[in-house]
Amino acid sequence: MHPVRVAFWSVTACAVLELGQAATAGCLVLRYERLVDDLGPWTRIEAMLVETVYVHLTGALILATGLGMILSGAALAVPRRNPYTRTVVGWTLLVVNLSLLLGVVYSPDSVLLPDSQHQLDHLQPLLPLWYTAQQGLTVTAVIACSAVAMVRLGGEAASEYYQRHDPTATWHGFTSWLDVRFQD
């Protein structure tokens, strides 16, 4: 398969993974208030932790949605036959990966630090363990797919693809790369 196609599908996979992470965080945010009411009453320290986890969970939702949209734009840019496309996509993927790493540091799990086992048992249902696993797997998969896309865009065939464009063409759209026959 041609490197540009591999890069396109890799960046598209990144966008889908991030939008899936946003959907998961959104589901947790939607059920959060009801769960807090069902599990109450809360001590003062627990109430502070509950509020902090909610704020970080909302931040994770916003971050994943934003990164998913940015990655969708990068996926749409990959097939454009412009000499600057690789630079734009590369910087976009770098910013997304750095944002993902910062998102892991400020994740809802990082603030769920109870003082005792009793407090942990009381707070644990607010943020299920599968969310932590899913978040870690998503971050790892997005970083891996980004690396694959950048390696494939850095090759000779991709360079030739982006340099060989017709500036007089009336359509510089996103499907022009599907019409070109390449030797793999």
C-alpha cells in the first residue's frame, strides 16, 4: 500500500480513537451527578475529591473531543498534494501527542488519592477501573499510529507524491490521491 494511504488511515485511526475516548468520558460525565447522589453522604474531604474528579473528567472530555477534531482535520489534510502538507501534519501530530501526555498527567485518576482504604472503597465507583485501562490503551495506540504515519510520510514515495502536483488543476481535493497509480 502506498505510504500516503497508510498515513491517511493511521491518522484517521487516531481521530477515531480520540473521539471514542471523548464518548467514554462523556458517558461518565453524564452519569456522574446521579452516582454522586446515590453514593452519598460524603465527608468534607471526600466531597472535595468528588468535585476535583468531576472537573478533571470534564477536562478529559474537552481534551479528547478537541484532539479528535484536530486529528480529523489532519486526516483530511494528508491526501492534499501540497508541499507543506507533511510539515503541517507532522506538527499537528507532535502537538497532539504532547497534549495527550499532558492529559495523562492531569487525568481524573491522578486526583483520586484517598487517605484510607475505606475512603478508596467509597470513591472508587465514581471512576471505574476500566476507564483507566481504556485511557491508557487509547493514548498508547494514538502515539503508535502517529509514529507510523510520520514514518510513512517521511519516505521517498511520499515526498514524490507531494512534490508532483498540478497547480493548474481545478480540483485539489481530498480524493485526488486515490486516482493515482503507484508502484508499491
